[in-house]
Amino acid sequence: MPSFSRRHLLCSVPLAALASTSAAFAQAYPSRPIRFIVPFAAGAGVLDIMARLVGQHLGQNVGQQVMIDNRPGAGGNVGAEVAAKAAPDGYTMLMGAVAVVVSPYLYATLPFDALSDLVPVTQVNSAPLMLIVHPSLPVNSVAELIAYAKARPGQLNYGSGGVGSTPFLATELFKSMAGIDVVHVPYRGGAPALADLVAGQLSFMIENVPGTLPFVKDGKLRALAITSRQRLALVPELPTMEEAGVKGYEMIGWNGIFVPRATPPEIVTRLSTELVKVLRSPEVREQMAKLGAVPVGTTPAEFAAFVTAESQRWGKIIKDLGIKPE
């Protein structure tokens, strides 16, 4: 054998072995249950709802249990930190939202860097939110709510899953554009905040559709508008915020899955591939439609680009709104 060919063969053996090992590793994964961290309380919060829906189908597809682990606190940062510091072996996933990308702008110090310590896997869904009020509030439209709030500066309050959560950002944007002064009451998730709104402890909220719609249908809450630019098929009679008079307002929530930094690329790819299969299945698409959500399913690179764009977009909005880090 010519010397060049012999050297080439000898050098290629370790690379071939490495590739074979990586392929075998990816094929063997997962061999045990996967922990799926939700950084907000269990219940009506959209992250919890989506995580349970996706986790159930993912578990069925890969033949392993996907265990939901609710870790609420600090606007999602408690759960995100747990995920960021977990072993990078593909057995810990995080269901994240905009809170993941805005935390650097809202908290002066954090024990982790969400943008570098977490790896984007895929975007799960996008969905609008709903503006709802307690029935005791004598308003039947967004214009009436704005007028009522302006006549009572600092007297109305709203709840959210914490600073940085999608409902928090949606309401702060509404406050700024409507020119109203209302008080924020943070909770450890959307579910406990909704419970207090139903009990009359809060004036209004902008929250996810799956969690709020049952209360609206039961007459326990009154819906005033949807936050997307188009009306929602689930509640076609409900105007958009723009139609209701808040010109230029739009807020589309999203959820996506992240894993710890240094998770092997082949595992990230395997997870993304399996999750996209779940999100494209007719059953899941139908279930999400009933929740007012649109399944997405992107590659890790596509989701990483989306996360970067969202971070830059909301960083500017937070600065423009004058929201200071805590």
C-alpha cells in the first residue's frame, strides 16, 4: 500500500470510530426518563399546558417517560437556572418563553446567562393572549377600561407570572401605549394569578387563552380583546387590541424548548427531530388549535436565530418603556 494511502487510512480510523460512537449514542438515546422543567406553577399557565401536551406525545414516540417538573419563582428564572446547571446529557429539558431572553434586561444579577447557558432546540408554538377583567369592573370594552383606569390612577391592579413573563410584558406594553397607571402584582405563575382575578383580588390581566377561556365561558371573567393582529377563531366575536383602539398593539406569545449548554449536538438534533414529529402530527395540531395556539417546530439553528431576534427586540422595548432591572 502506498505510504500516503496507509497514513490516510490510519488517520481516518479514529474519526470513523468517533462518528460511529456518536451515532450509536444518538440511537441509544433516550434510555431513561427525561425531566421536563416548567419554570412556572402547574395549572392554567400556558407553559405548563404545552409542556404536558408535548411531553406526553414525545414520551410515547421515544418510549420513555417525560416527567414534568414545575419550578416556579423569580419570573421563570428559578426553573431556568435549574435547567442551565443540569447535566448536559439530554435528560433535562426546559420549556421556555420570552422570559428566558429578557431576564438579562430585567434582573441586575443572575446566577446564569440564559443566552449562553441554554441551547435552543425547537420553537413549540405561538399564540396570542387575551385581555380579561373581573366582572365587578364596570367596563365592557378596552376603551372603557382605559378611561376607567385614567380616572383612577394607581388604583387598579393586574397580575402576572412575574417580571419578565409574557403577560407582564404584554401588560406593560399596554400600559405604555394606553397611557394608564396601574399596579403590577407578581405571582409564581399564571394559574395563581388567574385564581386571584376570579376571586376579585385583581382588576384585570392579559393572559394566555387556554387558561382564561374556560373562566370567560363560565361568566367568571369578561374578555375585552385579543392581542394578535387577527381575530382568533375560538372567539371570533372578540376584537383585536388594535380594533379596540390601541393602535399598533400586538403581542404574540411563544414557547420553546431548551437544554443545558454542552449537550451533545447529536442529542440536540435527535430531540429536535422527535419534537418536530410531535408538533406536525394531526392530533397535536388539532389539540393546539383548540387551545388557540399554532404549532411551529423549527430546527435548532432556526430557533436560535429567533431567540436572538426576540432578545434584541424586547431589550429595546424594555429600555424604551423605562423598565429598570431589579
